[in-house]
Amino acid sequence: MRAALCATCLVDQFFPEVGEAVVAVLRRAGVEVSFPEEQTCCGQVAFNGGYEREAREAALRFLDVFDGSEHVVVPSGSCASMMKVFYLELFEDDPALLERARSLSERTHEFTEFMVNVVGDTAAAKGFEGKVTYHDACHSLRELRISAEPRALLEQAGAEVVEMQDSDRCCGFGGLFSVKYPHISTAILEEKLANIEATGADAVATTDCGCLMHIRGAMSRKGMQQRALHVAEALAAANAGEGA
Amino acid sequence: MTTQDPEAKAAFLQRVREAIGRTAPLEYVPDYPPLKSAAVRQEEKVRTIEARSLARRDRIVETYLENAARAGWRVHRVWSPEDAADAVGDIAQGIRAKTVARSAEDLFRAVDVDGALRRNRANPVVLAAGRSRSRADVRRLAFEADMGVTGVAYAIAETASCVITPRKGVARVTSLAPPVYAAIVRAEQVLETLDDYFALVRHQHQRSRTRSFNYANFISGPSRTGDIEQTLTIGVHGPGEVHLVLIS
Amino acid sequence: MSVRTAQFRSASAQAVADPKLQTALERVMGHFTEARAHAIEEFPGDSWEQLRERASAIKAHTLEHLDYYLELVDKSVTRNGGHVHFAADAEEAARIVLDIAKQAEAKQVIKSKSMVSEEMELNRRFEEAGVEPVETDLGEYIIQLAGETPFHIIAPAMHKSRQEVSALFQQWLKSAPTNEIKQLCAIARDALREKFRTADMGVSGANFVVAETGTVVLVTNEGNGRMTTSLPRVHVAISGIEKVIPAIEDVSLFLRLLPRSATGQRITSYNSFVSGPRAQSDEDGPEEFHLVLVDNGRLNLLRDPEFREALKCIRCGACLNTCPVYRKIGGHAYGWVYSGPIGAVITPMLTGVKGAKDLPYASTLCGACRDVCPVKIDLPRLLLRLRQREAEGDPARERSSTWLERMLMGRWSNAVKTREAMERSARLGRFLQRPMERSGRIRRLPVPVLSGWSRGRDFPPLARKSFAQVWRERLAQEPSE
């Protein structure tokens, strides 16, 4: 099976280790991974800010970059939603582009969903030691209806998965929102952190690098002991036989 | 009396029309089945509901009583009109009622509530205006009564609702102003669902074009509020204690 | 109600910093969301979803033919002996209601809850005309005594503690202090019973208006709605034009959706169905019935194909209860009658006020509101559309986006045009971040727009090597297993 990795701009520039983890997990499962280097950003930043023209430009580029890929794997629920759902809205008035967007939408997969539903038997190592709680990233959950997949993968990897209260509540990131209304954003985040802490888990895992950056940023500021991981990192750690 | 002139209304409707993107009124009735269904079809529908209600009566009543208990009704199941009257008498005694207001309905010919109340040292008052009683009296007496008793037009199992349709002999205040209320329901008055009830209403509406559905009330439990600290409190403006006397 | 949306930033900051308010929000919002979730559990499979689909379709149909159905309401109510008035705006609506009060020589008016009357600032208008308005819904009564506006559509006084309510009652009703909620309810009951008996006119809202039969449907729990529609000589119902539904048989569907979505109840304690004045022979009930149907900006939504769906709203408040933003800032910060996600969508459209431009950005676009909406309004999409209009510069309104934000967006747009451009920007970024970075994190980000991030959160520095570089150097060559 062949898959093109859409790393997302956050992974590309801030969290390359997440990209490495994704590649390692995919390869272990026997997927032939490529990385079309012309990719930059899916345009979600602009789209959510209301900058439709700029978002469209970015989307057009992605239609080209991933034109021939059999599967496109994205380690981010919100970027995957952008490509699977919102591109269709962006191009709804242009039949030719809409057709291409539809094709890309069908070929695009969020990473955990791809592992469970396309790759199937992942034959993952059980090397992960520790307690993990999963934070449902909003777009993964509500645009793509992904919630069982990441939990199943974490369990397969040997993690003890504990549920936090309101795992499905937003962490308060919301892209532009987090800098436009930092006082509200951080108030929402506080509740998330308290819920994470209450589980007694060693780590919180999620499927979106926006949430990851947000939760990590506050954990680092507060000097919290827990770690915030991308699910792919937990799986890669399991393969390497490491604990949390 | 204040009314709006037809031209002002027409101008308003024209603005609405233009906002939708049309310039002229519709020349046809919108294709909306619940509005278009003819009287004959509605008649059939009502017959079906009646047949189903009859066939499933026991189960419907069971559901009704279960839901009623869950909704905060105190349920009294009786098997005869005499027992129903006694049940009302007992309720009155339980709250040490001095005055009990009731409606003037045929129901009370069979169910001798007045007698039962007197036996329990409560004074029955019929809330109906007439030669000796003005509308103002009706209102005053309702506000002074310790308890109100009425029959119902229907009951609805799905929602544990008593349907009251005020009319001559049935004042709105009887089931509203006293702190305790008892509804007397006959098993054959219980409908299964809200849909059944509104199908009947539509049937009546189609048959008598005017004033068919003037005012109706569902009472589906005690008066309640959560407005202070979202803490459920029973009995604000309406009755805080509601009894359901069901005659099977 | 006066529009104070321009103060969103400061008002929301105050709310977030108010521990008392935070406690109240946490308790009440938690209660509502749990109750709702519990209430819809009894619907197996996708049957709840089907109810939502049907309700959404009925509302869409009604809005597409709204002129027809409004005319049908007029005919039906008139046939029943009532009067229908159409009002273009809040001002006209208030004038109509005041005229009715004047004709009726009303000195005292009892009100059961009406959000449209908040749009009209009807209480103030009554007072100016020498009429005493009394709110009779307990929550509304409390905030009327406090001189405030509703905090929440369903729970208007949820931000008030029992101590605050007791203080208000002591001040206004000369009652003895108490911390017993039951006792407080009893005090209000006694005070309002007198008003019920003596009021000349009752004003109610409308949860639904049925065109076929000309019926106003009221959904209440306390019994004040029944009092208001039964005791005074005149009853005036006020409704937005969007509350119309076509047929009487549609009511059951909406009665299944509304209380469950709002308070998690199967049904409320009372439902009143008012189609006109009392019949001559009736024992009691109003002699006069008026229905005032109000536009007040709603045609702005109807006219706009993208925003028309916002008029499907049945005002259940579920989107407020689930919204992470509302749960932290509450209702008053939104600055007008309607708050939460639906408020953020309709306030800018209804008021047309420039000051409301911040509201569409007061959302993380998490989508929770869309999932709970009983009529399936795609609220996140509408918020996005409003942002698009702001960013593009709607000629009718002032932009919300600052020139700085637009400039940064332009920079971003250039930076992501090609891989090379992105790497170039990243190299510059890595150079610039050096003085800020301390042991793998950035604690202060003195960059316009982005600086808000450093409040409570560290920023990750740009990685030494981008993933693309890592790929080129190490990963591209590695064979698959």
C-alpha cells in the first residue's frame, strides 16, 4: 500500500518528530510512504479567519501536490477536515475544481482513521508502558466522527487508556481565537488541564497538532509533569519499546 | 379596539415576500401534506387512532400511569366512580382542605365528589358563573380554595399530560390557582401519543371551522421552577401537588 | 435592548475573572448538558436524528413560504376573534403594544417570558407610559428587580446566588432574609399572586405560532404562562415572525424537541394553546387577544440565502449550554438579547450594528453547537461566513480585521506559496526567535496579533530542521519494511 504523507505546516515547522513518528508507524505496518515536498499549508489558518481567497489559493496548491497520490495521510484532524470537508465548500461554485476536490477528499485520511480502517491489522508493538488519556480534537470528532480509532490504537500499543471528564470538550485553541481572545481561550484550557490531571495519566494524547501545541504550551508554562503526545508518537514509542 | 389596517398588513407581507425572492403572492397552497390532508382522510386517521387506543387500552394506561408517577403526579388507580369520589375525599382530608373548588362537568353526576368531600369535612364549591355567582366570584373562590378538582378532555400517555379545555362550567383557574390539584381521568380518555391528540384536534378543527381550538392546556406535572441556582423547586405559581385519579 | 456588543472584549474578560460567576456557570451548564444527554438517550438508533431532520425541513419549508404562512396566521387568528399586528421593528412593535394598553386603560401588565419584548425594551417603554410591567417568570422577575437583562434564554437569573436573590427580595418586597430556595420561591409566589389577580393586561411570548389554527403555543413550567393568558382582560402575545409552523399536527414534533433540548425534560409542566379570546360562555379568560408578529431585522436573515437557516432557531439554548466559550463568559458579555453561538450569528444580522463585529470571532469553531441544535442549524459555518464577510470587507459594515491582521495574512499567504518560500520564512523565523528561546520554549512572544498566546502558554520554537529537511536527510532513503 502506498500513501503520501501530508505533514501539515505545524508538524513541518514545529513538530517534525511527529512526522517522523508517523513515518515510522506507517512503515512498520508495511505502507510505502512518500512525502511530496512542494506541500506547505492546507489553508485552514486563512479559512478559519475568514480569508477565503487566500484559503482557496492554498487549497489549489494542495490539489496539485497530491494529485496522483493513492492515499493521503494527515496526522491532524483539523487539516484532514479542511481537505476532506471544507475544500468542497471552497470550490462548490466551480464544477471542475469541485471534482478534483472530491477526489482528494475521498483519498484523504486522518492518520488514526487510516491505520484502523485502511491499513487494518497494524501489528503494532505492545511496548508502550503507562497510562494515557485521550483528548478528542474537535475536528477529528465532529467533522470526521473519529473517536474509537485513536483509543483502539493506544490500547493496542499497550497503553492503559483512561477517560477524562468531558474528553469531547474543546481545549480552547480554535486557531485565531487563541490569540484574539487569550483570556477566554486559556480559561477553557484550564478546565481541560484539570480534567487531564484528574485522571492521573502520565500523558495526554490527541490527533491534532493545534490542540497539542495548545496543551503542551500550558503544561510547559505550568511545569506540569504530564506529557502531551500525538497518538503517532505514542505508537512509535511502543514500537521502540519505550514507556511513556 | 386596536386593529391594524389591511394595507399596512399587505405592505408588510409584501416585504416578507420580496425577502424570500418573490414578487407576488403564491397562487397555490404550498405542497405541505399535513395541511392538505382532506377531511375524509383525517376522519380515517382518527378512526384508526380510536381503534388502536381501544385495542391497546391496558398497555396505554400502564404507560400513562408509569410516566405520570415519574413526572411527579400522585397516582390513584380506582375501579369505580364511587372509589374515585372517595379518593378525592381522601386527598382533601390528607391536606386538611376546608374548601375544594371543582368544575361543573357531567363527570360529577357519576362521581359524587361533593358527597365525599363533605364526609371529609371539606366544603365543595362549584366554580361556574350563574345566577348567584359572578365571574369575579369564580376567580376569587379559586384563589381562596385549598384544592381544585376537574375532569379532563383527554390524557396523553407519552407525556403524562392531562388536557384541559376550558369552557362553560370549566374555568381555567380551577386547575391553576389552588395549591393542590386533582384530575379525574377515565381510562378511555387516555391517548397514546401527542400525535394522536393533535390528529384529533385537527379533525375537530376541520369539522367546525370556527373556534374549534380556542384554548387548551396540558398539565404534565406539578408547577416547578429551577430559576434559583437551577435547584428544582416544586409549586411556584401553579399547584405544587398534583393528583391523578384514574378510573379503569 | 440597547446594544453593548462593542464591549465584548472587556465584558468577557470581566466574566472570566469573576469566580462567583464561574461557579454558577459550571454548575448550571453541567446540569443542562447532562440532562439533555440523558433525555435523548430514550430515542433508539437514529430516531432523534430523524426528529431533527424533520423539524429542520419543516422550518425550511415554512421560511420559503413565510409570506403565505403569516397571512394564514392572520386569517386564522382573525377568524377566532383575535387581532394580528405586523411590526417592522422594535419601535413599531412597542408602539402597537402601548396602543393596546392605552385602549384597554391598563395600569398594570403581567408578563410571561418573551425574548422579543427584550428586543423592544418593552418594560422601559411601559414605565415611560405610566404602566407598571411585572415579569412573572421567577428568573425574569429576579432580573427585573435587579435591573438587569437575561443571562441565558432558558435560565435568565442563573448567575444570581440565593443570597443575592434574598437581598433583592428584602430590598423590594420587604421580606425576611432567608437562604432557603423553597422559601424564596414562596415569597415570589405570594408577591406575584396579587399581581396576577389585579393586572389589566397580560403579555406573553410565543414558542410556536401555528398557522393552520392560529394558535400560540407556550411552553412553561411555573404556571405563570397560564396565569398571564387566563386572568387579565387583555392578552397580547408577541412573537418573532420566524416562530410560525404550518400545521397543528406539527406541534407534537416540536414539543418533543424543545423541552429535551432546553432543560432535558420530556415535557414541561404546562403547555398552553391560545387561539383567540375566550368564548362568550367561558367562565374566564381574556376578552381580547392580540398577536404581534415582529420583523426587527429578521428579514435581513430571510433575504440572505446563506443565513436564512438561522431563522429556524426555536430558542432552546442548547447551543449556549454546550459552547465552551459561553460556558466561560456567560450571556451578558455578548451585549444584546441573544447570546452564545446563535447570538453571535444573529446579533450582527439583526442589529446591523458595527459594534457586533467581534462576535463571530468569539468561537473556537469546535462544532459542539451544531451537534446539539434541534433544528440542525450549521452554526459554525454561519460564523465562518460572517468572518469571511468581515475579512473581505462587507461594504455595509466596518471591517473587524485590523490592517495588521490582514498584513500578516498576506505574509502568510506568500510564505506558503512554495516550499522554498516557506523554508526561507522559517530560516528568518529561526534567526529572529533566538533571543526569545529559553531551553526549548518561548515564554514571551512580542509579535503583534500572536502576542496573546504567551498569556498562560509557552510557544514552541520553530524546529531546528523542518520535517521536509529531516525527510530529505534521513527518511527518504530508508526503505519500507
